[in-house]
Amino acid sequence: MMNEKRMFKILKRILDKDNIDEIKKHIIYPDENGYIMYDEYLIKTPSPGDYVIEKFNTYTVKKFNSLRNAVIWATLDKSNKIMYARKVEELDILLASTDSHIQLQQQLLKSRKTTDSMSLAYTKLNEESLKKINIVKELDNFASISNTLQDRQFNKLTK
């Protein structure tokens, strides 16, 4: 199987510069610094679990806890769905916070001795788990919107 970089180099030799520049505006491809999306965004991984998006020719820098959420944000931003993009950014932060709360409640549940304190910790754990489920559902909806927008961009390119 051919890796992405090699395939891109082959395509580069086949197509002329104008075609390549047009294709770059609609795809995601690897770069030595990370991934470039739509020839407008750079996604870097400074440390495991951290993703930073820089928008070219602007001062926009966004941090995400998930590559999926970073890609969703960039697609929404590129499509000028600014309110959706902001919501994805908020949900990413909320999801990371909820995950840490779940871990904390699990640790507290293990250390509880009395029935009342165990019940309280279990209730809080369930509350955080339900919160996480709702956040993930909302992010899935934005992923679906993002996927539709990506399909439209790719269809424009292939016509």
C-alpha cells in the first residue's frame, strides 16, 4: 500500500501546478509540521492528546483535546459556520473537563467508606457520565454537518 506522501508526490508529477493548487484548497494532506487542511489550516500535535490549529495569514490559534474535534472545527470555520465552530470548541473543552471529573469521581468512589458518601459519589459519577453522553451526541451532530460540508467541497473539486 502506498503512503500518503508518496501518493502526493506522484500526483504532483502528473498534474500541473495550477491543478495542484486548486486541489490543495479542498483536501487534507500531511506536512512535516503536521497536517494541512484546505491549504488554510495547520494542525500540529505539540504533545500527545493536544492538537493546535493555526489558520494561515491570521493570528487564529485554537487548541483541542481531540484530532476529530480539531478537524470538525476547521471544516466549519472554512465553511463560515462560525457559531457551529465556536460550539465545537466549547464542547471540546467541556468534554475534557467532564472526562477528568469522571476520573475523579471514580477515584473518590473507591475511597469512600460509608454508604452515604458512596451513594453521593455514585450519583455524581452518573451525572458526569450522562453529561458526557450528551456532549458526545452533540459533537457527533457537528461531525455529521462537517462531513456533509467536506463532501460538498470534494464534489466541487471533482466536477
